[in-house]
Amino acid sequence: MAEETKRNRWLPRIVLAFSAVALLGVSVLPYLNTPQNAPVSVNSPAPDAQRKQFEDQLRGYESVLQREPENPNALRGIVDAKRGLNDIKGTVEPLEKLVKLNPGVPDYAVLLARTKQYLKDDEGAILVYREALKSKPADLKILSELSQLLVKQNRPEAAIGLLQDTLRDAPKVNQATPGAIDTTAIEVLLGRTFANQKRFDEAVLAFDTAIKAKPNDFQGYLGKALTLQEQGKKDESKVLFDKALSVAPPEVKDQISRLAAGPIASPSPTAGGIKPNDVQPAEKPSDNKPTDVKPDVPAPAKP
């Protein structure tokens, strides 16, 4: 339990340092995600005193690893120190160890893959995501990140196939473990992937499936509204925007209203502006979600 608490306190700091990567829960809208071409924030060179502090911390954590090669607190401390020293490449090895030691924690995998993307190693990032899916085959964060990366690489059919395969396997998986796969959220992600490829009829079908499954969830309505808006069907999209507003939690209504005001540019995985990751429904926080912890918590304990 103590180790879980330490991990949850550390992750927000690192995630925020790596360009505020929004590692949100499984209910976030996947179709306006954080730009994938900027996963890491490289700070300006640290002042001499601060740099020395990071160097001292790094040596301390490295000495701990010599005694305890799998000490997670030391590994996280090394990532933090190297990030402070702007040694982004140097964070890869300790992150890889953290992923290996924690195969059931998708946040580590996302952070590692985002770092590889920043270092122009998209294929390495894809391998990280695919390996993470072996442990958590329906994790929406991983599916969202991987599908968007595949689209970015001009491999939309691979992204669509990934999501369709997950939906195909969902009944069997959910029979064994009820609720393991949120098929509605994946349908929404599939819908936006189709829409990004201008396959609007298939996109609408996916959103209709999501709406039928969860008529009180705003995501399907919003996804379909955006798709119709892209096609210039203003009157039809307005009806759906209004419906999304009627069932959405208060904290996202303003964002939905801005989207409804349009027109908006055709969406892409790296598009800027208002992002659906910024529009998330209210949900009960999970124990492992890093965004449940305020980012101004202390750094990992010193060795």
C-alpha cells in the first residue's frame, strides 16, 4: 500500500513534466486527444545550483539501484532527476524497467511510449503499446494512444482493425470478467477514427451503436454531432449537440458549447484547439489514476 501511494504521488509530477500528458481515466473522450508530437517538455537549462541538486539526486538514486536493481522509488527518482537535467533519452531505460516491473500499470507504458515518440522512435512506441495490451488488452488509454499513432503513421486500417478486433473479442472477455471492456467507449473511439478518414457513414454507425448502448452518455451524441458538423449538416448536428449538453455533466458543458459553435477544422490525431481529453464525464475516481492526485505533491523520497 505504501508503494502504491508513492507511485501515485510521483506519477503526476512526471506526467506534468512530460508536457502535461493527460493520463485520464477510461471514460475520457478519445477523439480530441493531446497532440502526440509533443509528449515531453524540455525545460531550459537548469541554474547551476538546481542542476547540482539534480545531479546529487541522480547519484543517490543510482547508488540505491546498485544495491536494489528493481527499487521502484529509485527508478522513478532517476527519471525525475534526468528530466530535470533535460536528459530525456536517459529516462528511457528506467522507464522500461518500471514498465517491466509493473505490466498492469498502463500509465508507465504511456509515458514510455510518449517519450519514444518525442525521440522520433514511433516504431518503438508502437511496440510499447502492443506489449502493454498483452497485460491489459482493452485499456482505453493504450488503445486510444496506439490507434492515434497508427493513424499519424498513415496506417488507418491498422488502427481500425485494432479497435474492431477488440470489439469482436469483447463478449468473450466480458463473459469471463464482467465489465472488463467498455465497448461503448471503444465504439466512440472507432467512430472518430472513421471520421478522421472521412468514412462518415461508418463513423455514424459506430456512434449510433454507442448511443444505443448508453443513451445517457454524452460521448456518442457529441461524436456524432461533430461528424455531422464536418459534413456541413448544421441542423442535424445541432440536435445532437443539444442532446449531448442535456446529458453531460456540468463541468464539460462549456466545452461542448464551444465545439457546437463551430465551424471546426477537420479533426486529426494531432489537431490543436479544444480537445476531447479536456471534455471528460464525471466518474468515480479509481485508486490508481494519477490525475486523482494533485500535482504539487513531494518528489520521491530521497535515497
